[in-house]
Amino acid sequence: MNTLKAINLITITTFLMLISTATQACMSGESEPNDTMATANINLCSGTTVTGSLDNNDVDWFTFDIAEAGIINISLDHGKKDNFNWSLYESDGTLLLQASSIQRPETATQQLTVAGSYFLKLSSSKGTGWYDLDINFSPGGSGSACNYGDRPRTPGGLKQWISGNTIDSCASLYDGSGATLLMGGGAEVDEAFTDRVIPHVGEGIDVVVLRTTGTNAYNDYLLDLLNADSVETIIIDKRSKANEDYVDWAIRSAEFVWVAGGDQTDYLNQWEGTKVQAALQSVFDKGGVIGGTSAGMAIMAASIYDPDGVGSAVSSEVVTDFCHNTLSFSSKFVDIPVLNNSLTDTHFQNRDRMGRTIVSLGHHNNEHFSIAASEKSAIFITNDGQSIVDGTGEVYIFRETPQTTRDQITCGQPVVYSNISRIKLLAGDHYNFITLINSGVELIVDIDGRNANFYNPTNPY
């Protein structure tokens, strides 16, 4: 270790770069031998792509120092037929994070809470050939989320359950690095919690589950799965409860807030414009994770499907009338910048909601897109636009294309809407909501509500 050259972080404009103290420029190409920690390549810079190659039984090591805590994003791109992986270690060899799925590129974000040396190992589980390694480091942030004071007195009439420690834990979060977890309903996707939430906010966190009806069924499940400090479920079924200081404190002091399935209209009616809404936003803004399943996923969109008193929209009905009375939308409940212009839908393939998703898209301008998740599926989205899918179900992304035509989207008339892009994502697939680069399968879909079989192709799933 003492033979390695020191690498320091220096401030350049608004961010720090990983760069050598020597006169050598940032490395842009991997250099052999670098098959061990002791021979790891140095001069690794934030924002500079390093090109390299992996042969059979080859590993490539890199090292860097950080002068203060921050967040590192690691991305490893490679050939389509290859499966290259990376692992991040502390200087003593402790494994912090690894990316070893079929994702291309292999990306993940990790909080580095201690200044010092870190090591990155690249390896191949399938194939040989080129790779591009990108590291981006963002220093600083809020550091400790432990400044909320004592837990307020629980107000009478508020139903809540706490499992674990009742004293607020201290977790390292970083302003502007919030993430969201969207789940399509049905059975929970364990790996979305263990493989996405834990690497983002760490273990020993405080978790809050929000709902307007239901039980504390999530408490023990999430406490064990996340190795959490505490899990608290709160039933907030009245606006007066949504404005309680206790509720505000519980949400703000959490690192992960999960909105259970239920009725998104009820959530909006009881929570919009209250302390719940502001507190939920604060968790995202300070670098925590917010999200939900089914109705909980619905309220994370920029434009929320909100039937409010009428029946749920059915594909076969809404395609016959562009302004069907079951189609109604409310403005955003939380501000997730990367999801600006988004819509969502859930229980997607299971309940044939493609028709209603596409018709809903037609009610918005062509900058909008829709994230639709089937049951037993989840998509985890970070603030840089990167996402990854987990579970046995599917996640779909819908957007208009330059060839899209809104042939007939008129109230009282069947919908005729052509050339909509449908991207199908399965477990391990990724989608960047900024660059639109993805590993999914695209299909161009048409809707013609004048026909009994209104999809083209007949099976667009």
C-alpha cells in the first residue's frame, strides 16, 4: 500500500475531481500490470473515461483517495455479449458494493462516509474484450441526518406501530442525491429493497411506511430485510393527522419512506397540502429514498392518475372515448426532477392497462412519458437518471416518437393514436431517463378504438 502514489481530491468549479498530486494527467487507459491491490492503477479522475480490456482470468485494479465524504457513481460499459463486473473495496479489503448483474453498463451509486483510500476491481464472468470505466464523485452533502430532536408525543387517535429502536438513528445522506423506488403491486420484490435501497442509504436506517388503511404487516418484513434501526407504520386517514407534529417528525427523520398500496385518490385527498407532503419531499431532497407500490407508485408521478369517485379506468372502455369519465389527473405530489413529465401505471400486464396508459399519454403534451409496472416488478431510479429493474414482472416505458400521430383524440370519439414507442424492461435491464439509453426491447404500438381488437400488434406486451 505504501508504494502507491497518493491521489488527492481538489476542487474544480463546483465539484471535486479524483486526480494525482503528481504531474501526470488523468489516466485515460488502463495499464498492466494491475492484477492486485498492490499494483492498482492510480491517476483515476472523476469525469474521465478509462478504456481497458479484460482477458480470460484477468482482473484490473484501480485505487483512489478521497479527502472528505461524498457519493461516488461507478459505470462500467462493455461489449453486448460480455458480462463484466466491478467491486468497490475499502483500503482494508472490506467489500462495500458490487455490480454483477447482466446490466450494461454496470452502474451503481455508493456513499463513501470516510476519507481515505478505496479500491475498484474489474472482472469478467463471461467474455473478453473492451470496457469503458467512468467514475463520478460528488463531495459533501448534509452528512448526518440526526438533527431532529426528541420524538414528539404521540397524539391521541393516531394509529401507529414501531418495530425496533424508538430513538432516531444517525445516517449519512447527501443533499440532492435522492432516489425513488417504484413497484407495480402484488408481492413485494425483496431484491429491490436489499440491492437498491441498502446501497443507497445504508443499513441501520429508520423506515416509515405510510397508508390510510391497513396493518403493520411491513414492519417486521422491512426491519429484517433492510437490517433497519426501526420501521414505523402510520395510518394517516385524516388531514388533521397529516398535520400532526409527530407525523412530520417521524417522516422527516426517516431515510426511507414507503407508501403502501391502497387508493391514490384517498392519499391525495388526505395528504396533499399538509405536513406529510412537505416532509416526504424533505426525505428525497436530503438524499433519502421515497417510493411505493401500486397506489404508492402512482403518487410519485408528475401527473397522477386520480379517478376520485368514479370507477377505475379500463382499457377497452377508454379507447372508445378519449374523454371517458374515468380518466382524470392531478398535478405532482412530490417533486422528483428526473420524473418531470412522467405518468405511472401499475398492475400493468396483469390487468391489461396498456390501452389506458397510452390514452392517458394522449392527454398530455409530447414531452410526457409513462412508466408502467406489472405486478412483482420494481424500478429503482437515481437522481442522475439511471434506473434498474428487479423482480419477475415487467416494467414498460412509453414515449411518443417523431413518427407518432394523434390521428383522433377527440372527446366522444374512439382513440386513433399511432407509432408510440414501448420499451419493455426485465430484471437487470436499465433505462436512463435523461439520455434514454436503455437495454430494453422496443416495440412500436398503435391504438385504434374503432376496432374490437384495438391494439396493433395484437399482443403489444
